[in-house]
Amino acid sequence: MSIPENNAKSEFWNFSPGFFLTNVLIAFLITFSFCPYCYFSQSGLEQIWQSFLISFFISVALSYGSSRLEHYFNKKLPWIHYPAKRLILQTLCYMIYSFCASYVLIVLFVLYIRQSYTIATLPWNELISDTQMPMKWALLISAILISRSFLIEWRKAAIEAEQLKTERYAQQYQSLKDQLNPHFLFNSLNVLSNLVYDNADTAAKFIRQLSKIYRYVLDVQQEELVSLERELEFAENYLALQKIRFEEGLQYSISVEKNESGFLPPLSLQLLLENAIKHNVASMANPLRIEIALEGNAVVVKNNLQIKSSLPEESAGVGLSNIRKRYELLSNENMKVEDENGSFVVRLPILRLNQQI
């Protein structure tokens, strides 16, 4: 029997023909193992139909219960994050459920078939021993389903990790390419050439900020996570560089203590800042205001919305999608994106080492 992998496949467990046929086959195999010759004689068929019937109902209860437990644990305890805990709890819950379901069905079946029994006269201890065979089948079903579920999730995680790795390299390459393309260099050198004549100190500061950006991108290109302190420092360097370019057209504030602990996916803040600058007008008349603050266990990046009338074709939310996918792989925390009173707000959960795989 198989575990539903998506909404379409979950219909198998909603008492579909395939579900019933599978359990009919299981009930047949159980009864056939006890009395293979009973199926080939009239007296044998009369003798075995009761065993077939109770086997079928127990099989339905066990298989359906296993699928519901699997669905529940897939949401609460994913294999990729809690393998040991998932194995212990799911097996324990399924065995308890299997015993209770088997025992109740056996009691009801005995009361129905043997009408001389009442609740008071039932041989309760003997009926408990009758659950041994269902429990053995439950253990076998549990082993098969758990093994299959784990392998499916492991394969899915491996594919997603490879896709994320490819996307991360593409992002790093694109980040370097964007900073090294002729347009970026032209603007940077123009600003620098003016500053050299007007203000040597500011020109030196511009060069330092530019070098820090390149150094950081190269330093973190192989890392899964970087400290919050390093990301904030890089964000400040990036904004300072853009501030020299836009002057009063860009206003920003960072309200997070530099010694704040925790980690973020590398370049996540830079991607958000780059998106804000790329998509919004930043001018003296309409300054772009960017705020970076701490709210609970999340870094909040907020900017006022003043969308440009024309946007580059590649502006399709790739940065946000990349960050979201990395969070999905690294933890159970999710990035939140919202529009709040004319502002674009992104909340990045701060990750802790004990949250990692």
C-alpha cells in the first residue's frame, strides 16, 4: 500500500475502489495463509468467510489509519528535519492505534457473530490475544510505509538541495555580474571621478565601501549560513555605497544591535535591498526610505512603495523566491512578505544552530 504524496494521490485513501481492492487482497492473503484449502470446498468457504470479513475490516482500519498518521506527521515532523523523533513517535502512535482499532473491531465482530455473548460475559483476555496477528501485520505495514515515506522524502530533499545549489551559484554569479557589468562600473566610476576632485575623503570612503562589497560576496559564496552581524555589516556597506550614488534620494536606518546572535542565508539582505532600489523611485523629490529593524525573532526590511513606471524584464521576484526556497530547506521558518500601509515589508526569521538539519 502506498502513502499519498499529493492531493491527487490522497484520493486513494478516501475509500476509492483501489483502496477497497487492495484491502480485499490483503484479507485474502491473511485467510489463505491460515487455510489455503478452505477456498476450494463448500464447507471451507462457509468456515473461512468470517475470518475473511474481520481481516478485511481490520485491514481497512489499519491502512487508513496509517495514511492519516503519515499525513499528520508529514506536516508536524518532516523526515528531513526530525528523522529519529519521527520514527519513534510515528511507530509508537501507529502501534497504539492498531491495537485499539483491532481490539474494538474484534469485540464488535464477536458480539455480532456470537450473539450469546454480552458485554459482561465477553472473554476480554482471550480477545486481547486475538490481536496478535493484526499487530504483526500492523508492524509489517508500518515498516513498509515508513521506509517508503523516508526514501521519498530523502529523494525529494536531495533533488531540492541540488536545485538550490544550482540556484545559489547562479545567484552568486548574477550578483557579481550585476556589480561588474558596464552600467554599474560606469555609474560607480562617474561618482568616483567627481568625488576625487570634490572630496578626496568621500572618494576614499566610496572605494572602501566598494571593496567591502566584493570581498564579502567572495567570502560567503560557499557558505550555507552567515552570522546576522556579518549580514548587517554588509547591508550597511551596500546602503552606504548606494547612498553616495543617490544622495538624499535614498534614506535608510538600521535598528539592530551588531552583537545580536543568529544566522541568515548569505546575501539575503542584499537581495532585498537591491530589489527595493531596483523597483522603486529614489529621488530628491521622492526619497526611497529603507528601514532594517528587529521584531521578535525576525529581521524586518521595510521600504515605502513608489514603484517605477517601467521595470527591467528580469524583475520577476527571483530574489524573493530564492530566499524563500533556502529557508524551506534550512528550517521550518518561513519568510513573510506583506504590503502594510503603503510599505513593502519582508520578515526574515533569524535562524539558530539548533534549528539546522
